Amino acid sequence: MDHAFIMAGGEIANAARNWLGNALDAAKRSQIIFMDRDDILNQFVVGNLPLLVGATQPDVPFSGRALF
């Protein structure tokens, strides 16, 4: 296995990222890719794909955080 994706429908807490990072050595740590809700939505924006119905919540504004 080359990389592992850890994906969440919400936010991945920094404490969770740090806990996993501390549990792995440096070589394995670089193979973990975290994607939270904003990162997944950004993939649609970058790829110019239409968002699915209900993908965004009207009462929670999209953060616009860039992937790169």
C-alpha cells in the first residue's frame, strides 16, 4: 500500500491528527492523507464538478479553504 486516506464527513480534529502522527514513525506518517469535509468539497470545486444536492448546509457558510 502506498498511501492511506483518512476521510471524515466533518472536521478532523488536530488532536486526532497529532495522536495518529505520534503513533507512527516518520516514514509511515508521510503516507497518511487526511481529508475532512472542506477538503472533499474543494475537490468538486477544483475539478469543476457540480456539488450534489444537500452537499452544503445553508446555515453553515463554505470556508473556501484551499486544498493546496
